[in-house]
Amino acid sequence: MIKLIDAHAHLWLRQDTEVNGLKIKTLDGGKSLFMGEIRQMVPPFITDGRNTAEIFLSNMDYAQVSAAVITQEYIDGLQNEYLWEVQQKYPDRFLCCGMADARHAGFLQQAEALIRQGFGAIKIPAERLIMPDRRVRLTCDEMMQMFKIMEINDTLLSIDLAAGTAQVPEMEEVIAEYPHLRIAIGHFAMVTRPGWHEQVQLARHPNVMIESGGITWLFNDEFYPFPGAIWAIKEAASIVGMEKLMWGSDYPRTITAITYRMSYDFILKSNLLTDEEKALFLGENARRFYRFGELIELPYIKNMSE
């Protein structure tokens, strides 16, 4: 049986922040004010908008997902305090990323504090560093100092790049300078946007992996069972090998459209991937890369409708 690991999920108690001057704020019924409009941020039965570890664990147990990497995004606000609590409470189920606010000078000190605290990974939503009035480059002095400290401390980098090739040359420079810094590139290289192959090719380096968090969002127009996503996985594997790719759900935003189980079972049910490829993509690659220990084995729970 495949022990599943979700390489890209989110948790928060409340959203209350802004990006590029636009507010994001938790409302009721699972909705949020999101940069000028009302969006269904989480399923409507989460009436208070609290996207907690306990709700996610219930979803994980039902969907037989053994462990998950909890990443972060500026649109949710910094969740370091809550995620540290989650990491201490559920160390066998979660690897939580800390996040410094790299949009503003001084983030190096924030990252150093998170590493001293014990976070094993740091998240950078790098697409948010290209702002209307300025840009923070991944190769600026403060960023490179942070990467050096992360490499020394064996702190993993989780990063989402802007669509296309805008930040690929910067990433190449970072990878060349810090070849032992483990890097997970999210959103499956923004696969439905031009230039995604160049992002995938970054995983030719031994310390770099690609995770598929958000792939069902990117292929939302074709919807379940996401045939385009399957072909994209096969295409990426032809470039860097299936051993460099990992499944991620982008929970909970994606489960406003589909169930959590649906975020991976379209892969399990595909006849275009071998059993070995499915095992690598859905768990084994992530277990090795994120260095998870013994994984919980979860039983299948039969639905009332079966």
C-alpha cells in the first residue's frame, strides 16, 4: 500500500493581512475578503474560517494521507506562531515551514530566529516578490545570506516561483552558490503557463525537487479527472525523471471545488502511470526528500453511500 505524503498544504487560524495594499480578511461561511472581492477560501461548512490542523487531520485520516508539509503564503499572513504549535503537537504528521516577510528589509533576522526556534523549513512565496512598484531579487545580498545560513543549518527551502522564466536565472544562481540547500519548487512550475519547462529543468540539480501543490487549480477548467494534469506529470517526468516529482494538494483552497481525496485519486486511477511511478510521486519521493520517519498506516473507511 502506498503511504501518501502531501507536499503542499496550508493551515491558519485567521486571515488578516494585505498584499500590494489589498486586504485579505476572514469572513463567515468559509468566505474571505480577497483583494477587493469575496472569495470562497475554504469549504462553507468551516463556518468560522478556522483552517485548523485538527480539521486537516480528519481529512487526512479519511483520505489515508500519512503526512503533510505545511507551507505558507503571504495572502494568509504569517502563521509562524500557530504552525510552531502544530509542529510540536503533531511532529509525526506534519513538517511545518516558517516564513519570513521577504518583501521588506530585515527578513534575514526573522529567518535566523525561525531556524533557532527549530523550524526545519522556510517558505518564500517568490511570485509575491515581484510587486507593482519594486522587486526583491532572489540573488540580493540579504536573500543570499539567508540561503547560506539555511544551507549551513540544513534548513529546507520551499519556494513558489512567478509563472514562466522571470525568476529562473536567479534560481540557477542560488542553486549554483548553495548546492546543498534542499529546494522544493511549488505549484508544479506553474504548469499551465508558458515557460514552465524551464522551471521543471531546475530539478535536474540533485538538491531540487518539484511538487504539484495547486495542479488541480491550474487545470480547474478541465476539472476531474484532470487528464491534462496527468500528461503534464508524464511530460515533467520525461525531463527530470519521476523520482524528482512530488504530489501536493494545496489544501484547503482546492477542496472548495473537489474533495481532498480527489486531489490525488485521479493519479491513482490513471492507466498512463505505472504502479511504481504512482508510489514515487504520491509518497516515496517526499518521504526521502523531506526525511519523514515512520509513517502512520491508515485504514480505508467505507462511506455510508457504499
